[in-house]
Amino acid sequence: MRLKNSYFFTLRENVRDEDSISSNMLCRAGYIKKSSAGCYMMLPLGWKVLQKIEAIIRDEMEKADSQELLMPALIPEEVYVASGRRDGFGASMFSLRDRKGQPYVLGPTHEELFAIAAKMQIRSYKDMPFSLYQLQTKFRDEPRPRYGLIRVREFIMKDAYTFDKDEAGLDESYKKQFNAYKNIMDRLHLEYRIVRADTGVMGGLLSEEFQALAPMGEDILVLCDSCGFSSNIEVAATKPEIASVEDTLEELTLVETPNSRTIEEVVDYLHRDVKKFVKTLIYDVDGTPVAVMVRGDRDVNEVKLRKLYGANSVELAEPETVTKVTHAEVGFAGPVGIDCELVMDEEVAHMYNFVTGANKTGYHYTGVNQRDFTAAKTADLRNIQDGDICPDCGQRVHYAHGIEVGNTFKLGTKYSKALDLQYLDANNQLQYVWMGSYGIGPARAMAALAEQNCDENGINWPADIAPYQVAIVIISMKDEQQKAIANELHDKLQAAGIEVLLDDRDERPGVKFKDMELIGIPYRITVGRGVKDGKIELKPRTGESQEIAIEDAVDEIRKLF
């Protein structure tokens, strides 16, 4: 491609409203442009990279015997009502009505439609297994779109689905897709970890995530270097720290704690170890208030709480609800005499003589013990912490941050039961189909690559992902010999199957060099005064330059790839 008469622009300054390295670099390099919150234009360079990522995905899906199709994005709302997921998606689903008043949604994911399509194929157990996939635009009304292509409202997703007659068949299909995903991540040159995760609104038996490691990643990963344990913090099990048994149980005592609402303030006021405190947080669980007790230095894990109740929605209660169940201002909630259901983290069950809120403004209780309240449920309800005991081997875990690029789900019979997807087995009995679901975000992968592979000058794309592999820069557009040799090289490299970009703009050499570094072309050929001696300069983006003979240029470049 020749730049002079092409759509090409770069920005010298950082983009103000981009809050991640990758989104800033991709915008500056002219790959993407925000059109509205959570929506981006995919410009020519960005589209070229995205197509390369999609080509890798398609290749691995074909090797995994998955067939491509395309589903509509505009879907009757009743489809999600039938599967029971309409309420689960809630406000995150874009909804609209047609001119006849019929309700539709913009598809956030397509399990339901694939199950409906499978019905046309499946009659008996002999019709399985098989797999289908698509690359389709999804829509989710994110409350806080951020981090460029990471958290958006409109995005392309590759979603694949497998259909099997039983759980053993699902296990085999899952393994096949799982290995395809590992191949995709490896071919994308991502540094990643595979972690257990929450099934969320997808439901099913198992969820695993392919997480690209990045400091700005939204997801907290819990890793153990000793045994290989890896999990999203949302589902990481914890081992309770067992407090030492105390010989004497103290009396429940009401103490005044003026202007002390937070754990930090009460710890400072009473001069006690934070591990002797229990905080009680009020949650709205599908519209019902629930009080949750965790040790003072712990955080409630809302995913675990949601699973405990089988709830669709879990969020901190509004101040009015807190006041109603505690009969006190916010900041003084406690288990003794609270006016709602009470649950506690299993670690609290092993504590003695601890401090809690007193459900009275300006007061806390000391000497609280299990005899002073009744918990309806006791369970693992807290987040594992950096440095905690590994639930598998007993060593210490550590945190890392990740960008979820892909996920795999064993859905089981959740959707086939909801949508009546059945088959006749060998005994002529009706059985439900077992399904798997597998998703990858190509644009997220692109952002993760940019996040992992950039420096102060731009993006270091892997050579097979970069929009072009070689850039030819003409130093002087007034020099006819330089222009002739550069154009000849461009045509020869293109004929040799090398993706090449010729910078024939009327710009200063420094501007051209900076642009090629910013957009991340792996190799640069500089055509300058050396052409008089039959020489040009070849430079990798992050390495040292060398002079090569013009007649050897094509062979030298071909060796690199």
C-alpha cells in the first residue's frame, strides 16, 4: 500500500478521554476512533489487524471441526424470556419495539438461537456431535464503558457451540474447543493464564477464562506458583483462618464510639487488632435485605453470595434499607438484633470475643460471640487475599491482573431444557442435548496485544499480527532515484507475499520514522542517499539497523518471515 493517496493519520499527543495505554496508543496510531461511549470505529489499520486475528480464529475453528454461520443481532425478546435469561441480563440488554409494538433486543449472546438452529438438525443420538460458530456483533449496555476496546457496548465476538448426546460427549467436545483456544492464544503471542471463573448469566457446570496478563486488567487473578492453582477472584475458595480458642467468653458490652463508622475508624478508636472486628454489610439480594458478616480485614465476595442464594441480582443495599433493618445510621450495623436474615463467612464462626456494630447510632458491641446472634447460613463468603493460603496446596497465593480475552463454558442441559432441545437415544427414549459455549473477543485480543506490546514510541506488534510487515520510507521525495527504487522494492515485496507499506508522503524523514514506530511496523527499509552506492537500510522496530545491498533486499526480507 502506498500512503500518499491513502486514508492514514496519526496523533502526536495523548488522547484525553482514553483511560488505558492500549486505547490511547490505538487511537494515536489511527487504528480506532471513539464515536460514542463504548462504541468505536474500526479504521483501516485496525480492521486489518482485526481480520488477521479473526483469520487465526477461523483456522483453529476449522481444525476443531466447527462450522461457521451467522445469526441475526436483532432478536425477539421472547427468546430470552423462554430461556429464563431476560431478567438476568436486565438493563444491560438493549431493547426496542418494532412498528407493530413487538419487543426485540439486540443480542448480547446467542446460546438461544443456536439451540433453536440445532433443533433442525437433531432428531436422534446419531445426529451428534457437531459444532457451530459465528463472528457476530454483540450489544451490551455497559453502565461504565472504559479502557477502550476492553469494556464496550458494541463488539464483535466469536461464539462457538457444541452439541452432544451426554456428558461424556460434552467433555470430549469441550477438550477439543479448549485446545483450539490454547492454540489461538499461542498464535496471537499473548501472555495469558487459564483460570476458573463464575458461570454468571450463562449458567451451566463450568466456566474457564483465558486471561491476558496486564496491570490495567479489570479481573483479579489468584495464582499459586507452587501447584499451578489459578482462579478468578470471584470463585476462588478460601481457607478460614482459625482464631485461637479463648478460655473466657466476655460479656456482651455496649460501648460508645462517637464519629467512628468505618472499620478503620473503630479500630483506631478502640485500639484493637482489626482481626478482632467483624463488619456487617447489608445487601439487596433480589429485592430482599440480607446482612453479611466478615472479619474486619476481609471483603464480601458478591458472586459467592449470589450463588449461595441462587439470586439474579446482588448489590449493596440503599441507605434507607440499611436504616430500616438496623434502626441506626449507616456505619453501625451488627448481627445482634438485626431485623433481616443474617449470614456469616465461615471464618467468623471460629472467632471469639469480637467487636461489631450495635445497630445503634454511635455505638458498637465488644465481647460478641456466637451465642449472641443466630446466622441463617454459614459459608465461604469472602474474597481470597494476596498472600492467603492456597486452597489446593497450602502455600501462598498471589494476585495478578488480567483482561478476559476468551471463555469456555460447559452449559450442560440448561438451554436444551429451557428450549426443549431433545433427541431419541438408542433405546428410543427422549433425552436432553448437552451443550457447550465458547467465546473469544477479537477486539479485546487486539487491545490486550497492544497493552502487552507497547513502548513510549508506539506498538510492538508481532510480525504476523501487524497490519504490514515492512515499511519502506523514502527520505527525499525530490530524489527520482530514491522514489524509483522504493517503488520497485514495494512491488517486488508485494509479489513475494510480503505485506508492505510505502511511505511516499511529502513529510520530513523524522515524521515518517515516528509514524512507522507508532503504528508498529516490525521492519523498516529506509531508501536514502545510500542508493547511489547500491545500499539501503534495514531496521527492525526495536533493533539495530544494517546496510544491505538493494539487490539482496527481497531475499533478506523473505528470510525474516
